[in-house]
Amino acid sequence: MPKAGFTFGPRIAAPDYKQIDEDAEQQVLKDLGVEDLELTDVPAMARSGKIRPDDLLVKAAQIVEQADAELGVYLEERDQALAHLWFYEQRIGLAKTAGLTLTAYRNILSTMMFGQKQAVGDHETAEEIVQAAEAAGVQRIDDAEARLLKAAAIVRAARTRRGLALRYQQEAALALTMKPYDWSTGQIAETAGVEWQTAYSQVAVARKRHGL
């Protein structure tokens, strides 16, 4: 990283990540049809017949799958734009712009430069940073600022949707192991379209959440 006295490029205003989180969570609740249902109420509501945990499991799994697909595309775009803006434009405050902790941001830069997490190194001038990035093969990205803002917002929303949907998937999986369903882990895995080990882990997480 540059030493004291280095001149940075201007900050890029961050998207409203709080609003992005709220909107993403509300969309998940709407898509799952559980706007008025507390997360940990799922097993009890399933036992009473007020919800279908198998339907909830499938819907939640689909949201997780869609979010994973978006992350598979936009994480790389976000990271490439971040690397360009730092190494080639030396823009300041990029961690906040991308909604990242400083540690996560630094890890991205080092991975983009070296293919692994390690110190990026100190540089005296902008020219030294550019030369180091070029030598490491860091890509230059057209319209990097706009692409960062778009990708970072999509990544944040996808991660928020994924996190909440996964928790409902875990609760639905737990409910299906209980009466009157008594599903096996294999049935849950097949219905959700996940590996047996994944379904087992999801049930275990939900059980722990309920203190079972």
C-alpha cells in the first residue's frame, strides 16, 4: 500500500447498502410467502398444518440457487473493477464503496494481484503501483466506477437474499424431519436439490438454533 503523503483519487459514493439489505430481505419473505411468520416458528407452523415445509424448502432452495448464480457472475466483476480503481486510478475509500471490511478489501486486492492473500506491498508513487499491477497482469477495466457500483449492489443483494433464504431452508428441513412428516435426510436433499451432507448440515444448524 502507498506510504504517507501519497495523493489518492477521489472517493466514490457508496450505494445505500442498508436499503439494499432491507429490500432484499422483504423480497425473500414475499417470495417465500412468510411475511408474517417468524423464522423459528416454521417447525411449529408446519406441525399445525398452517404451512407446507416441503414447498417452503423448494422455494428457499431456488432463491439460494439463484443468488449463487448471480454471485458467480458479479463477484468477479466487482473484484476486477475494485482492482482497476485501486491499482490504475488509486481511488480512495473503495472498501466502503464496495460495502466491504478493510480486511476483505485488502484480501481482494492481493488475490487479484497475486492469486492469493498476501501483502500488496508499499509503493512511493502512482507510477510504481501501476507498474506493479501491469507486471502482475491486473486487468484494466473500462467504466470501472459504474461497473463497481452495479456489481457491488447486486452482490450485496444476492448475499442478503441468500443468507435469509438459507435460514428458512434450514428451518423447513428441520420441520420435515419432525412429525407428521418424518422425512429422511435423503428425501430432504433430493427435494431441495442439494447433496446429502448439505441437507444434514442444514438440519443440524436449525436444531442448534432451537436448542435441540
